[in-house]
Amino acid sequence: MTMTPVAASAQPAPVEADEDRPRKVNAATADDRFSFAACFIGSGALVWVVYDRLLPFSGAFGFIVCWYFAFLAIYVAVTAMSQPRPIVVDKLAGAVVQGGALVVFFAVLSTIVYTFVEGRHAIIHLNFFTQTMKVTAPTAPLNQGGILHAIVGTLIEIGIAVIVSFPLGVGTGVYMAEVGGGFARIVRTVVEAMTALPDIVAGLFIYTVLIVPPISLQTGGLAAACALAITMVPIIARTTEVQLRIVPGGLREASLALGTSRWRTVRMVVLPTARAGLATAVILGIARAIGETAAVLLTSGESNFLNLNPINNPMNSLPLYIYHGFSSGETLAKERYWGAASVLLVLVLVLFVTARILARPRSGRS
């Protein structure tokens, strides 16, 4: 009697439940994109009909605000037709956050574009960067005179401010990050409070301490640099502390295990490791101080000639030149001041881009 092998029955594949699958939060399907676009266009058309045609309203600002809230309402209603409540809330929060980011982006972009558009007639002239206003009236043609004295004054004041604020800021940051203790918490509180210190207070402090008797320092580049240094120190100190805290603790432990003293470890290991972060701290401080007007309003004085001596005679700067120019009410010379604002804006943008590049982690390093 022969035995026939019984065929093994195929086992059914396990069926995964939909509720056990992780949901891709950031994944956008074609349905999501079409829903977003349809709600955006439909809400705009609805607001245009109601706001601009049916109701007695007008104005771009009110139209955009109504469009934004109408879009949120329609987008939530459309999403709720096919998605559960957590996804609806997630998409609503994402739309609100993205809307806020777009508002900030367009505000900054419009400021930059408007400044360059208004100053384009001045910055195309070479004499605008190589001459001063010593013998030129503000209402003269743009091919006469320039802002060389303001540019040089700004660079001199910022250079002195960096010399003063860099050791103070880095030393304070090292103390808060590496020493610690109860007094370090007090120093950190003072530094955070100084970060929000009004700039006019720094100018008044330098005016009261250095310019009025008994010291009687003449208004000029040195006094203005001291006022700018006060605004730079908390920025450098706070950023330095953050950069030192992200240095791996294993580097400190390895150095101390070799018998090195604590301060030698900070000087030879911690600070070189955070070199890029320290450069970022200084650049952020410079970017904060280079556009300050209130701090130098009482300390530097105004001049139309090139002054290379920060101790004697007034020294102009770009923010002060722009402030006095627009406050004078000379509408015929406003293109000069918009051109100076464009140059100042370029300097700030270059500093911030440099800070971003230095703060970017370097690839290829272990």
C-alpha cells in the first residue's frame, strides 16, 4: 500500500492592520496638494466677491487678512471630510505656522527690495563710495560727494568696539559655561537682561561716564565705540556660553585625565574646539552694533569730513548719517540716504551670511 504525500497547505500571509502602520506626518500626497491649491484659490475668489464687491470695504491689507482666515476655514472643512481629527488639527497648525513664516519672509524681503530700489540711483556712482560731503551740499547731483566718511567711521568704531567687547564677552561666556556656581547664575541673569537693554541707555551711560566732567572725553569715534561695545558684550557672552556648552565633555575629561589643569584645558582644548562658534558670536555682535543709531547719537557727533582719529573731532557713521539725513527733511537728497541705507543693509547681510557659514557643521570630520 503506497502512501501519497499530503501537500502542505499554504499558510495565509499575515494581514497588517491599517491602524498599526505608522503615519507619515510630513508626506504630502497629490490629494493634499490639490486640496491646498483649491482651497487657496477658492478662498481668494470668495473673499474678492464678498470683500471687494458686496461689502463697502477696500484695501490690500484687509483683503489679505480676510483671505488668510477664509483659507484656514475652508481648508479645515475640506480636510475634515476625508481625514480624522488629529490629521485635521495637524494640517491646521501647519497652515498657521507656514502662514506666519510667509508673513515674516515677505516683510523682510519687501524691506530689502524697497531699500535697494530707492537707493539704486546713488549706489551706481563710484564717487558715492570714494568721496565725502565736506564740500558738497546734500541737494547736489549724485555724481558729486559721497559717504566715504560715514563708511570709514563705521568701520573704525566697530573695530574698536570689537577690541573692547571680544575679551569681555568671551571671558564672561567662559566663566558662565566652565566655572558655574551661584555667582555665575547672577552673571547670566545680568547678561540676559543686558541683551534687551535699550541702545539709548548705552549711549546715555557713556555720555554720563566719559563725556561729561570729570573725564570730559571728546565726542567722537572712541566714545561711540564704547557705547557699541556695551551692546555687543551680552550678545558675544551669551553666544559664547552656548557654543562652549555643546563642546563634548569627553574632551575635557581626557585632558584632565592627562594631568592638565582646568584653565589649560579650557585654553588648549575647549576654546579651539569652539573656534567657529566664537567667530559666529563676534559676527552676531558686530551685526547687532553696526546698525545702531541711538547708541552713537549722543557720543560720536556729526561731521561731513573724513576723520581717522577716533579721539579728536566728531566721527560720522552710516546709521547716524542716515538718521540726520532723513530727520533734516531734505527731500531732494533722500536718494543719498537711501543709498547709504543700502550700503548698511549690505554690510549687515554679509555679516549674517558669514555667521551662518561659520555656524554650519563641517562635513567629513569625525
